[in-house]
Amino acid sequence: MADVLTSEQRRKCMSRIRSKNTKPEIIIRKFLFAHGFRFRINVKRLPGTPDIVLRKYQTVIFVNGCFWHGHEGCRYFRLPKSNVDFWKNKIERNKERDLRERIKLRDMGWHVIQFWECQLKPSVRNENLNGLLFTLNHLFLENFAVRHAVLYGEGSRELNLIAAEDKTEYEKDKPL
């Protein structure tokens, strides 16, 4: 099927597509702010210019459009029927670039979360945003957890345990 718009109409339509401050980004940012998270947006010093950066959690969030980033298996991702080679190559390049940037960020010690546009549709939005909240809280606890129990008292082999902790977990990490 041929494009129903003229070249000029298509150009005007495509030029209005934003790369920053999209509706899915704003939904996530409002949710995070409402739950007490503070963040930076579009940090250019990091690879890929992440949409949301939570430095305290050493986490970056990318909010990807299903079409532009080639979300496989998504009902919102379809290749256009005209100029197929161009769009296929463009979307493949986008996917390869996204992968390279995620790898660079992970090598730098950042946690990378990728959100898709379809995950923010009203029917599944609350479930996915609550999952994001759970993930961020888990990352916080993982990053700041006490790795080794502190021994108290000179020569004491007693462990400073909190109620409901299993002593055998700490005995594995205890220096001999």
C-alpha cells in the first residue's frame, strides 16, 4: 500500500516526533518523583544520554518507543510497508547502538533499566511501575547492605545480629 500522505506532509509529521520529554518518560518521572526518588534527566556525560539517571541507586533508565527501538514481539512494532530496506536498517542500527550503550554503562558499574512504551499503556502501567519501584528498592538494599557482620568485643566470636537473621549466613563470610 502506498503512503497516503505526500512527501511534505510526511516530513512535517515525522519532524514533530520528539526524542526528549515524551509522554512515557513523563509518566515514569512523575511516578518516581511522587514516590520520593530524585533524579537527573538526559545526562549527556553518560553513554547513550539516559532518559533518567538515579545516581544514588547507580541506575539509569531508558524509555524506548516500541517502533524506533524495534521491540520484538510487540503489537505496536511493525515495519512500514514502504521503503522497507531503509526502515529495517535504521531500526537494526538503533538496536545495535542501544546494546553497545547498555554494555558500556554496565561496565562503568551502572544498573540499566529499559522501559518500553507498551509497558506504560493504561492496562499494565500500575503493575510495571510498581515493579520498577520494587527493583529500585532492591538495588538500594543490594548496594548499601552490610556485607560482613561486625565483630564486637576484643577477641569475641559473637556476631552483631539483627533479630530474625540466620546466623549461618554470616558464618560463611566470617574471617577465620
